[in-house]
Amino acid sequence: MGNSRLPKGPGQPLAVPWPPYRGRAMSLRGTLFADLPERSRQLLRACPQPEWIAPMLATLTQRRFSDPDWIFERKLDGERCLAFCSGRRVRLLSRNRLRLGGTYPEIVDVLESGRDHDVVIDGEVVAFEDGRTSFSRLQKRMGVTDPDAARRSGVAIFYYVFDLLHLDGYEVTRLPLRDRKALLRRAVRYRAPVRFTLHRNREGEAYFADACRRGWEGLIAKRAGSSYASRRSPDWLKFRCSNQQELVVGGFTDPSGTRVGLGALLLGYYEDNRLVYAGKVGTGFDVATLRSLRQRLGELEQARSPFAGSRTIGERGVHWVKPQLVAEVAFTEWTTDGLLRHPRYLGLRRDKPAREVVRERTGR
């Protein structure tokens, strides 16, 4: 792809194969790599663009800090999305490899035309409500797979990209994060709904306090010199303003009074291959959600409880279901006996298998 309009870097070019997997020689001068420090260019690995790269995940922490070796980004409450762009081909994949192109066709449109480079980028798809990212609002798009229906949904979405994994025939995951973000900023021409995720280099505590005042979910602190690792890593840390995590739906209760659909969802998480009961959530639903959930859960009903152990779930009118659906839930804290306090339903997740849901604990 053409990049003759890009600035040339100083010093002697580094000779590398180009395209690297076809054995023809070309220097990095005149490419986006030209301005990288030589130590970073030595970390580039020539290879074809992969079909899949597992995303890097952050570790929860209660520690707040400022450190010149870390950067701080806004934590977004949406759906993780990796974009694989090669020529005119654009593939959007979720954290568990679901195809998202039909759900977010506006992103595909921009990435098809708004770049001069082949890239694999990492980011988050979000919807806004009152200036805040809203997972509940995004739900109205997440179940739609027809591009025309998605465009007519009335829910505007944005794709905030924050990392670069592959660029023009080179794997860049071993580069320091600051270098990857510098390349990312120049590799795509940003226009709605694709946005570059800004960051701060200092004052992590003050930024976190400001994030919570604004009603944001929190921040992600990232070690500036770290490589990209396809796993949960202490090099990315979550500063959360409120508690929130995924939980598996193992049952539901009958509605009472004028309520429709269901009363509450019974939730759990996996520990040692067993589904542990974590409590129930009965708030955060609108009427349409209650009805659609009741229909989906009715198709999953089973006779026996999926929860392990001898804990009695003291509810009337309980229906057990196969533990296949994953709900995103906000709550104030865990009680001493391991139950959610003041939980609130946010929506169903489709980007994480139920068997991977565990209780999220602080890592440091």
C-alpha cells in the first residue's frame, strides 16, 4: 500500500525483507517504522498477518498510583473488538472470536477506506448515554447481526482503538507500548466512529478521582514499556470506580405483583470447575429485557440446580437453567459470606464463554 507521503526517518535504514515473507529486500526508510528507535526496530518480527490474536487482559487492583513508567487510559464499558485489516478485507472479532462486522458495519466502512496500511488493532466498541459509555445501551446493537438492521437501530456506536498488534507484514507486539501507540496513531485516518484512545502520562490518582466524579467506569493503567501479551497481565491494571464483573446465570425466579417475565436472576462463578452461587440480581431491567430474558431462559430450563455445594438458595418459584448465559453486573461489594451486595443488572455478554467466568480478585 502507498506511503510515499509519510516522513522519512533519520539515520541509516534498517535492511529487512519486504514483503518479509516473500524474501524481497527493502529498507524501513519511508515506512511508519522509520522513526522508531533502533532498539525497537530490532524487536520487529516479519510474518504474515495472523487470522487471530488473543487479546491482552487487565488485572484488577485496589492500588492507585502515579508513575512515569506507566500511562493511564479511560476504562470503557463496551464490547472488546479486534480489527484485522488487510487490503480491502476487514474482519471484526470479539474476545471469543465472534464476528462483529454485521453488528458494527460503520466501523468496517471506515477501516476499509480510512487507512493506508494493513493493521491488526485492538479496541473497544461503546455506546454513549448522557456522556458516559453505557453497556445497557450497547445491548440494543449487540444482538443484531444484519448490517442494515444495525444501521437502523438508532444506537450510535464508536470504536476506541488503543493498541496495535501487527503492521504491514510485521508483528509489533514485542515493541514497548509507547511505540505501538505512536505507530497506531499514524496507521489509521481517524473519523467517526473510529477514535484514537488518548492517555495521560502522569497524575494517575488525580485522573482516577476525576474519572469517578464524571461517572466513568474507571481507568486502565498500563506499563509504558511493556509488550503485548495474549493473557491477563499485571502490566495492565484496572482502577475501578465501582465493582463490576461478569457472572453466569444459573436460574431465575418467578415474577410477583405486576412484574412481568421474571423476578430475579440467580448468579454464580466458576471455581475449581464448580459453579459457585454468588447471589441474585433483581434490578436494572426494563419490561422488554424481562420478557426477552424469560424467553431465552425458558429454552435453557433444566430440572437440577447447576450450582455446587450445600448452600440453600432460599427462593420460591425457582427455575434452574443450563449455565450458558453470562450477565454483566454492577455491585457495591462482596459480603463476608461471598454474596453480591446491591447488585444491578447491566446486560448479557456474548464475548466470554460461561466456563471462563471466575470471581475477579485484586492482583496486587
